[in-house]
Amino acid sequence: MRDLALIFAIALGAALAAGVVGALLLRLLRGSSIIVHLCVLLTTAVVAVVLGVVAVAEAMFLSPHDLEVVLITVGAAAVVSLGVGGHFGRRLATAAVWADQARERERQVEAGRRDLVAWVSHDLRTPLAGLRAMAEALEDGVVRDPATVEEYHRRIRLETDRMTRLVDDLFELSRINAGALRLSMAAVPLGEVVSDALASTAPLAAARRIKLVAAESGWPTVAASEPELTRVVANLLLNAVRYTPPDGTVLVEAGRDRDHAWLSVADTCGGIPPTDLPRLFDVAFRGEPARTPRTAGGDSASGGLGLAIVRGLVEAHGGRVEVSNTADGCRFVVRLAAV
């Protein structure tokens, strides 16, 4: 009984020494990945067993031959244990990290869905209330003055157009998120797309006294679907005009880097808070209230989906869109495959 207690004490001491070293390593590597932690834990356990067996074998005064047999057996078992444990440990760690990332993405998607529902509800409730009030006033004969009646009709049409654009944006975004977007790829002259987008944005820019400037030459040809690319450029220009204060400037440029073409839209909005830059392309993100755009008529613009649609369409083309602050505003850059 005394011999067994002595063997236990020797094995326990050796294992404790390995455990203390492993604990110190884990403390030093506490900022490392889960795979590193699993490797340290596995190595500590195997080394503790090996040290215990070796210490007991030494204490038993085995013959050199028997001690060599014990050491070879323990070494082989340690190699197999470390190999199998390391392989499956990495798989388990990768699966755990993937599951955690999937849960985080699911939480972000759910949060974005709630924000989208709240935002759409707000942006639909406001014009609907106005439409109902004006329709009831016209129906009840409260408004009889021809000029006022004409103004009410004009505002009803404007609010209807605004809600139509919002529904169209929601439909476009749902197609992108559902993977139902079908692109008809072709060689598209970027200059023609920009010219059309500038023409459609010019009335709003003129109303806000904003100068639209575009390069006269150097426009590359890109591999893209023309309707979707037109939507991208139009959304970027509309976003720039809405956020640029009166008497500002919106500059459109383009160029080519090897097999990629780029298009930039720079404005003089005064810049975007650095904390808002990573979220600028999120659905329904508007940033601080002071930056909520206003239309020329004074009504709040129906933004919130334009940049999300831009990112979705650009990524569907295999490209990417970036945004950064400049000296007096911000600059959006779209990169696509060049022809």
C-alpha cells in the first residue's frame, strides 16, 4: 500500500509540474485563437501523462531495456495522441468559430431586418397620413380654392411618386438579397452611363445650386449589365447631391488600373464621421440626424436604401465599392472589370 501511495505521489508531482507550465502558457497566450488554446491544452495533458509514466518508471529501478521499452511505448502513444487530438481539435475549433460567426451574422441580419421594418413603417406612415388628410379635405369640400386644390393634387402626386420609388427600392433590394438578380453582361461605355445619370440628376442639382462636374474624356468600357450599372451611378449621384450643401460641387471621374476600371463620385458634404463609414452601406442607415438629407421642396428625402442597393449591385457584378473622407467631403469609388 505504501508503494502504491509513493507511485501515486510521484506521478501526481510530475503531472502537476506539467499542469503548472501549461497554465502559465495559457495565461500568456490568453489573447490567442481558440486553436492555440486547444493545442496547449492537448499538449499539456499528453506531457503530464508522459512525465508521470517516466517518473514512476525511473523510481521503480527498471532495467535499461525495460525502461527503454516503456519510453518507446509512451512516446508512440504521445505522438498518436497529439496527432489525432490536434487534427480533430482544429476541426472542432473551426466549427466553433464558424458557428459563432454564423450566430453573429444571424443577429446582424435580424437587427437589420428590424431596422428596415421600422424605417419603412416610418417612411410610409408619414406620406400616407398626409395623403389621407389631403384626400379627406378634397372629398369634404373643405378646400375649394382652385389654387389650393391644384397644390393638393400636386402634393398627392409627389407623395405617390415618393412611395412608388420606395417600393421599387424594396423590390430591387429583395431581388439582390434573394439572389434572384439576373445580369445581362455586355461591354458598356462608362461615359454614356454617366452622361445619362448626370442628365437625370441635373434638375435636382440646379434646384440646390450644386455644380455637377465630369471629366470630358478618359472614360473606360466595363463589363456590366447596363440597367443595373445605370442604377448604381444614379444612386451615387443622387446621394451626393442630397448631402451636398447649396453652392457645393459633385465631381465624377473614372479611370483604369490594369484589368479593372474605377468610377469615383466626390462631393463637398463636409465629411462623414469615421464611426459611420463602415455602416454607410447598411440597409436604412442614415447616420446622425443632422445629416438626414432634405429635398429641394423641404421634405425629407426617401434615402436609406440607395447605398445598400449600390453595394448589392456592384458585388453582383463581381466588383466592390468603397468610401472615404476627403478634405471637404467624401468620395465613393466603384471598381469593376474593364473590357
